[in-house]
Amino acid sequence: MLLPVVRWSRRLGWRALHELALAGGAAGAYAWHAFPQQPVVGARGTVDLVGNTVFAVILAALLGLAAARGRRARQSTAGSV
């Protein structure tokens, strides 16, 4: 995956929202993987699932906020040109 990302990131249309998408995808994969993974340390069962869910929801909210902020910044920059 590293080679295509390096190649794509050198293209003209590459923007901060693309970087956000890459980071969000990586963090989302981590959050998704946490559900079937057995915890190494700590509680197992309901507490573990609640923790994973809280992390995933916070991640989704932060990604949504960052994407909205990035779109607004891009629109304000495009409008001032």
C-alpha cells in the first residue's frame, strides 16, 4: 500500500482531505479490528465491547468534524481567489 500512496501523493490534486482519508482509514481499521481481538490486558466481554464502541464513535465524530472543517477551509480559500 505504501507505493501507491507515495505515487498518489505526488499528483497535483492531492489535498489535506486525502491525508485525512488515509489516516481515517488506518484508524478505522484499528477500531474495526478491536472488536474481534481479545484484550491482552484488562476486562473481557461487555466492558471491552463498550470501550471499543466508545473509541469507534469518538473516531467517527473526529473524522467527521475534521472533514467538515477541511471542506469549509477549502471553500473559503476557493471563494477568495
